[in-house]
Amino acid sequence: MFQKSTLRKSFPFHKQSDAMDCGPTCLKMIAAYYGKVFSLQHLRNISKLTRQGVTFADLIATAEILGFKTLSAALPLEVLATKAPLPCILHWEQQHFVVLYRITNTHAYLADPALGRRSKKTLAELTAGWEQEPHSATGRALFLEPTAAFYEQTAAPGSNTSLWSLLPYLRLHKGKVMPVAASLLLAGFFSFVTPVLTQQIVDKGIRGQNIHLVWLICIGQLLLFLGRMVMDFVRARVLFRAGTLISIQLLKDFLLKLMRLPLSFFDNRHAGDNMQRVSDNQRMEDFLTTSLVTLVLSVITILVLGGTLLYYNSWIFLLFLVGAAAGIGWANAFQEQRRVLDQKKFKLLAANQHILLEIFSAMQEIKISGTEQIKSAHWEQLQEKSAGLKLESLRMDQFIQGTGAFINEFKNVLITCLAATLVINGQITLGAMLAITFICGQLNAPVLQLADFIRIAQNARFSLQRLAEVHQEPDEDAPNAPPAVLSAITGKDIRLENVSFQYGHAHSPMVLNNIHLTLPAGKITAIVGMSGGGKTTLIKLLLKFYQPVAGNIYLGNTPFSELSAKSWRSHCGVVMQDGYVFMDTIANNIFAGAAERDYERLYEAGKMACIHDFFLSMPFGYDTMVGKDGYGLSEGQTQRLLIARLIYRNPAFIFLDEATNSLDAHNERAIIENLDRFFPGKTVLVVAHRLSTVKHADQIIVMHQGSIVESGTHQELIRQESTYYHLIKNQLELGK
């Protein structure tokens, strides 16, 4: 019935990292099949990955950027099997993407980035997972054909995620390495001496009936034990200090990297994912301090005692070597299964963090909406999945460890039998047999530790790969971006020339369309319009939170793209609709980001924001804690605090996005009058719906569906009786 479709080469496979990575990962596999290796992070960025993942339109746009010719089609299974070019991407179970890379008369071969493996399915199973409607036998597929542009692309492989990249953190504490290394060498020496003393007790003490020698050797063994115990204590304390400093440095580097990333990164990531990556940093610390030292000690012990065993008998040494290699090889044979389980654990823990954060931060809304049962049921489902995953992990560990323990015990029994045979044949002494038995017993622990280190190193590498995904993200500011110097930017107009912007991929709707606008230096510009018209997005572009997809923004003659975002924002004062109050004192919230702390200016800012008296009435005045875990502020009080923060900052550029929409009429009127005295000499952009906020602006811009439809002064726009007039006519009490 069907023709076979086969590959001339093996199909490359890659595993998705996060829950929403299936689409970019499928593109990564197909690009690798045609000879180009792109990093998953690069594909995420150009596909405009969001928290909801990607759509077919996203994949098409991304594939075209990569240089593929694309065709998206809904087709029946028979056409897919007989005529479709492979590999292709299938929309799987209406919520996932997989790659179909081979199909025969009876089976289909899929590369599923979520399962972490290639899978073989019957045609009935393929139909059940692929079809759009039940019993339709029709599904959607995306076909990709590389063009010359694809082969001209420069591949963007990911950075090195080898565990060797962690060594710089150890070098920072090289002064602590020497005492640890010395203690490890002494531990190796003690390991060598102990079996030798055991042999001497039997061969010379007992056989020679020399009780004094026996006592002397026993005292020596006790002293060796005490010395080793003291060294273990010292080493543990040194490693604790080093581990603490390494942990702080790892977390500091991670948080600083997060803070250098553009806002779009956080738009497309769940908070739980980033919080779970903090736990990955803890895993790195444990690996660098505890696991590495255990590895070195195990290797030294194996080398010393293995050499001693070789000295006693080469056959016994060879038997031990084969058994140990078999145990370690067995432990290392399950890397892929461990990686899949580790990624599943990461996703579940991240989801658990996310739902708990939502429950704690939205408890009021949960009670109002009566969704307690829904939220608790969602959390319970995550716990059930977590329990199932833990059981799966336990079963795998029991299987690996149980089989490894059997291999180890089988090796010990063979060594004991061989040693006893050698004693009977007179080839070694009884003391030598006891020494050999002791050595093998002492070697069991480091061999098991070596096998366990392989597991820990694999887990550490999985965590390192997830951390590398963040560290590979490009910083918001280029290293050579010039700072925005106040003396160089004051008196400069802000110009937007043909600016367009959209959230997401190239096929998503435009939020801003061909915006031509000048914000005159030292003047007030107001923007009005219906909700969803792009006003807030425009402010975010001016704050360099996002880059335009078309057109340019200039400060004077300097393109915004050449300015450092951090230094530019240091000259801006902003009050957004969703402004945030930090969990800190009132004073520190107003001082936020300021270079100096002037309490006279602080009080003046509070007075201009009409909230000074309220702050003084608080339990500790301006030193009262506010924020989520402090004194709760109303929306109006929050807005006034944010306005006070802006006034204290005294910036050259001011952006207000509905900054007074939560204020009562009395406070709003007083604050606007105060701001009118504060604005002169500053470049101001105000987004508002209230007439009292915008009517005195030097120019008013009217936006509708992402475009500018009117501009002029209040009186000019009223006379036109067009969009602006109809927006505010109720406030003017006209047309009644």
C-alpha cells in the first residue's frame, strides 16, 4: 500500500530543555540533518518563543529566517506516507511538535524532543497522535526544503557546557586547595600503611608470638585512625568555607546575568524556571566542593591500594580491575535515562514553584473568585506527578545499584576464593591473604564512590546546560555601547521615524504601525487613545525595554540602538501603570537607584506627591516597611509613592503611563499643579485618559490601533471635532 521512505544517513536527535521548546528543538534536528548545527538558544530567540511555546506560524517564520523553503499543509496519512518529503514536523496531539523522519508500510519513526528519544510507532498510533479531528486520518505537517540561503547561514552552536568550565571558581580559592591536597595525600599514605600493618600482625606478631610487636602495631593503627579523623575534620571545615564562597559567587554571577538580560527574556520565562535554576547553582557548589574532593580521594585510594594489591598478586589485581571496571561501566550506562528523569524533575519542580508563587501572591483574588479547590487540585496533581516521578527514579536507582552491588559482591567472592587457593598452594602467606582481603574491602567504597561520582557529574552537567542557556543569552547592552551622558543628551529631541513593533513572530499583528513622532526637548507631549492602542508599548520602546522591528528612534542625531540602556534609564523618571513598591522602607523606595540620599529632598518629594503627611503618620515614619511583607498601601498611595520617587530622582526625561488614574480628584488636581511646576526644562511624555492631565500639554497625540490619527494642542483638536473630541467630550460636558 505504502512506499518506503528511508534515510541515507542516521537522523540526529536532540532533547528539548524546557516545556515549550519542542518547536525550536524540531527545527534544530532538521537543520542538523542538513548539516547545520544551531544552538537551541539561537533558535529560541529568532522564533520569538513565549511562555505558551510557538505556533505553526512561528515555526514557518523561523524556518524561513534559517533559509528553508516551507510548506504547511493539512493532508491525509496516505499522502504523508507516499509523497511527502522527509523529515518533516508534525503537530502532535494538538499541543506538541515532533519530527517524522522515516515511514514504512507498517511503522513510522518519530524523533520526539519531549520524550528524549526516537520512537517507533505503528501507523495506527501515528494516526491517533497526529490527526486533527477524531477518525479524520488527517493532520497538519510542516515540510522544509533547504535553499542556498540555508547553506550560506553561519551556524550558531552553543557554548561549551563541559564541567571543566567550572574550574575558574576553584582557582579563586586555590589557597585552600593546598591543605586539602595535603590531607588527601596523607589519607592515601594511611591507606597504604594499614594493610601492611595487618600483615605484620599475622606473619610476625602472631606467628612469632611477639606480643609487644602486636601491641605496638595496634597502637600505630589507632594513631593512624586518629590522624585520619583529624584530617577529615579539618578538610570538611576548609571545604565548607570554600563551598560557601563558591556558592555565593555562582549565585551572584547568575543573578547579575539575569539583571543584564532584556525584559523580553522575562516575558517569555516562568518565574518558577528561573527559581529552579537557583537550585541548579546549589548542585554546582556541591559538585565543586564535595564530589570533586571525594573523587580525588577515591582515585588516590584506588591507586595506592591498587598498587599494593598488584604488589601482593597480579592475578588478584587483574580480577579486581575487571570487576571494578564492570561496576563503573554499568553505572555509566544509564546516562540518557538519568537525563530524561532529571529534566522531568526540573519541569515539575519549576511548575510547583510557579503555582505556589501564584497562590501566595493572589490569595485575595483566589478567595474572591472562589477558586480555592481549583488551585489546590492543580497543586495536588503536580504532587501526584512528582510522586510518580520519584517512584520511577527509585526503581531505576534500585535496579542500577542492586545490579552494581551484585557485580561488586561477585568480584569479592572470586577474590576471596582465589586468595584462599593461593594460601593453600603456599604461594602467599595467611597474613598476605588477610591484607588482600582488607585491601579489597577498603577498595569497595572508593569504587562505589567513583561510580556514584559519574552519576553526580552527569546531574551536574545537566544543571550546567540549563544554566548555560541563561548565560548564553545576549546582554541587553552591547559591551561597547556608549553611556548616555547627561550633558550630551539634555536639550535633544526624541524622534521616532517609521517605527513599527510587534510582539512575537513576523506573522503576529503589529502593535505600532509606522510611527513618525517628535518629542520636543523641554516640552510636554501627551498621548491619548482607546485601550490597546499601543501607548504603553511606545513608552517601553522609549525606555529600551524592546527594540523596534522596523524604523529607528533617535536622541538628537544619536540612534537609540547605540546608547547603553542602563545609562539611558538613569536619566529617565518613570511611573508605569503596574509600578512596583519594593519590600523595603518608604525612604529606600523613594531613594531607589539614586546616587545620594538627601532627606530634605525626600520630604519635599513626599509633599509634592501629596503623601508626606501620611508617611509621617506611619508607625516609623519614612522608615516604615512597605511592600508585600510590609505595610500595605492602596493603589492611590502606591501611585503617589512612585511619583515621589520620580520627583526625588529629578530626571531630564519623564514618562508617565496613567500615573494618576487611581487618585481621587482632589489629590490628582494638587499633584498635577505640583508637577506643572516640576516639568519645566524636562522632556515629558504623558499617557492618560483624563482631560485634566493632558489638556495643558504642548502637543497631544491621538493613537488608534497602533497608529497616530491626530496631533495638535487641546484647542486645535477640540475645534476639529474628530477622534480626540469624541474621546473626551463627556469630560468636557459637550454634546449633551
